[in-house]
Amino acid sequence: MHRDTRDEIRTTLHALEAHLAGWGLRQFTSDETYFQWQRETLTPAEITALHRQVEQKCGGSSADEVSFYDTTAHPNILPVLYSQRYDYYLAIGSRVADRIGGARSILDVGCGVGILTTFYARQHPDKTFVGIDRSTTSIARAQEHAKVLGLTNVRFDCLDLDHTAPTRSYDLVLATHALVQAEQDPGIPSRSWNTFERASDRQQQADFERRTGIGPRLDRLSALLSAKGRMILFEKTRQLARRVPLQRALAARDLGLIEQPELIRYRLVKEISDDGPFYVLGRGTSRRFLWDESPEPDEGRLFDRATLKTGLTDPDAPLYENHWPSAQRAWEQLHDTHLLKETTSQEPDGRQLHIELGQAEEGVYLYCANTWDQRQLVIVEPARTVMLESYYQEIASGTFS
């Protein structure tokens, strides 16, 4: 059972902050101060080389990714680049360290330079840790830092999970931002534009697991778990179209939920990242919760006919606007609807897109929905119908951006 008292959580966070400082990482609250520090720390040539590596990594080959991580492990570049992920380390490092529990042997997959792996080893000196990564330079940096810290309970191996699996079993396997590298993969679409449900299509599922590489990686990792072993997984799969096939891949390998999945928000230097879910997984009797394939609770405004015209401070504002999954429920609640225009099309990226313009008791509305779970409902007064008609044409013609 993981610790849950505020004092213990605060203690873990303070220890993690001190650990990150030992790596030279800094926390920034603005882009301006971060990039000023970057310019003061790195030479123009190093910044140019780093930008070039980033461009090659995005959409590049496996070799390009390894080259990127080799470059970022350089002593000058490492603290500058990884400071961008400072809040990520706080969010994930504290949660994982708090859940290591009774595990005696822990495998950290895609450990990189070992920033979090060495933290876990420091927090749990009575346990054995192994970190693996395919970047030789990252592994060398991890080994060096572990030696500096005097850690004798952690080992780092250069190993590409796509080709070779570790040979022993572990009580706990950690995989955070390590298994689903295809961040631009859209996932699996819903059955149609008016539902969030996915068909149980074996071929679609197999294609997703092959494209993202999650299938063979999960096969290797699940085979490494000891009889009562657990897995902690955190990937960039928050969108329902990616979350559902990931969850199905886990269930197919007899991995179920020990805790309710947690959606995590943390700050990157340039933006806020809504990420996850954070999964704690086990087999058999350790599983306590059922998989949920419905959209996450969103921030869409509740639909209330009685308040449509109240609280407006901008005369040009719509009576109601919702860009969240709950827009579908609001659309379904409209009264006495009369369609003016509608179209359903198949987009080049595989989306099925539906757009409709109509009248209802509540006002003139525009509703958009597609099979990648995007929903939008806008309601305006009848006098502004022309504005919605123009919006409709832009979306239908593909000129809206």
C-alpha cells in the first residue's frame, strides 16, 4: 500500500527536489527565464545542434531517436534540456517512489540518464534496481552518476527492448514515457461520429500495437513479472482513441488495475501537459478495478436552458459554447430541433466528420463531431444565424483552422 500522509509526501518531494538539484536541474516558472538560462549556459553551436537533433527525432527513425538521447546526455546539455521536464520528474518520481512498496527487485525501462532511477535507489537502499535504455551515452552517464552518489543497489544496462529482453524476473516493472513513442499516432476511431465506443476489431487493435510498438514491448515486459509482480505504466495516451487500445493491450496480457488510473497535469517550460493515465497494474486477485472506456470527465459547461442568456458580458459571445465531449450530451438535450443543413464526410486522415446547422427552442446551433472524439456545440440567437452559416461552410470546405 502506498503512503498517503501529507508529511510523507512532502518529505518525498523535498528529497526529490534535492536529488534533481544534484543533477543540475532547475525549476522555471516562465519561458523567458528558462531560455535566458539556456543562452547563458550553452554556446550558439550547442543550441543549433540541439535544435537539429530535435527536428530529426520528430518523425525520424529509431536511430535518430537514439542519436538525440546520446546528444542530450552530454554534461553541458543534460541539465539544460532535462530542466524542461522538472515538473514531470516531481509528478512521476514522487508517485512511483511512493508505490515501490514490498517489491525487492525493480526494472526501470527506458531509464535514460537515470535521473529517476537513481532517486528510487536512494529512497530504497534495501531494494535492487536495474535501469535499461538503448542510448549508450545515456547509460554511461547514469553509471557515472550512480557511482558519484555511492549507490551499490542499482545497475544500468544498454539494452534495446525491441530486440532483447532482460533475462530475469522482477517484482516491479516501471515504464514511464518509454513504451509508446509514436506520439502522433491517432489511435483507433470510434464506431461512428455519434458515439465514443470502439468496435472490438482484432485487426485494428493489432495494427495499433504494431504501429506504436506497444504489443511486442508489453509481451516482453509482462513475461518478466514475478508471480505477484506489478507494473507501473505512464505514457502519452490520454486521448480516448489511444487510451482504449492501450488498455485493451494491457487486458489481453492479463494486466488489470490495482488503483484507479490517475490523469496527471504538469508544466513543461513551454506549456501545460495533460498526460497519462498513471496506471498501477497487477494480475489475478490483486486487480481491484474495471477498465473504463468512456471519455474522461471534462470541463464542459453544464447545459441549462434556464441560464443560456444570463451572465453574458460580451454582446458577441454565443448563448452556449462547449468544445468538450459533454457537448454531445448537450446536443442530445436540445428541444424541437429542425435541421437547416448537415453533412457527414470521410476525411483524408480517416476521420468521419459530421456537421449540422439547425434551429431549436434554445436558439440556432452548430454541432460538429468526429470519430476522433472531438465534439463542439455552439448556440446563438436567431439574429446571428449568418455567422454560424459562415462557420459551417468553413468547416465543411476544410478552410477552418
